[in-house]
Amino acid sequence: MTQYLLSGHPVLDVTELTTDAIRGAFRVPGGSSVLTDGSSVWRLDLASYVQHYSIALPHEFLRSIENHEYKVPSVEREQLLGISFTVSRTLGFHSDPGAGPKTTRDL
């Protein structure tokens, strides 16, 4: 399970160090970074919480992981860009239209 969580496609990279919020048992470089499998998104440090505390994950997410045989599926670049923009907007980040990744329409 933790390998699946660590193997997600990165959609938002954050360069900081997160510390375990429960007991301070671990630290994760870039822990607030966001990964995806094309259907769900999660923070990079989720794998450490699953490993250390056996936290429960949503049943729909677990079914999706099982359906993919515990291997993160490939995801098209355009879909990853869309997820990245959605995650950024949801977290309150604003994009500069002249910066960041371009879609194939922009190239």
C-alpha cells in the first residue's frame, strides 16, 4: 500500500519538511507535495501515516488501488496538468498565466 502511495504522479511539489502531526515520529521531505493516480489525490506524507499508524483510507480509494493491482496507472499529461491546476486552485494558489507548464494547445 505505501509503495502505491509513494508512486503517484506528482502534481504539486512543495519543498519543505513535514513533521508527523500525531507523535512526531517521522519527518518527510516535501511531505505537503500532492500526488495522484488520475482519480484521487493525496499528500506525499500520507504513506508515512499509513506505515506508522495504519490509518484507514476511504473504501472507494482502496477499491481503486486494488482494481489497479497496487500499481499506479499511467495518466496522460493533459489530465495531470488539469489535476495540478485544480489542486492549486483548491489550495488557494494563483497562477501567473505566463509561468508554469503549458498545455499542448499552448505550444
